[in-house]
Amino acid sequence: MGDETVPFAPGDFIFVPAGMPHRFRDFGRSMTCWVMFYGPEGGEAGE
């Protein structure tokens, strides 16, 4: 996240704040994930 590298393993939960640059790397071909978005109704437009 940003300039930080965060290791993860199967079963981990990773939280990335809205607007934070991020990417996955070195996870192999078998990575499967669920993506959940959470926040106020209207998202950033509601600020």
C-alpha cells in the first residue's frame, strides 16, 4: 500500500483505504479473492 509492502497469506483480510495506491504481486496463478467496498452511501460524492 503506497510505498509499503505488506505480506499476506491464505485467509488474511487486507484493508486498503479509499484512494490509496495498491497492487498485488508475487501471489502465484491460483490467487482467488473477494473484493468488498465499504463506506457511506454515495461514496466520495457524499463528502
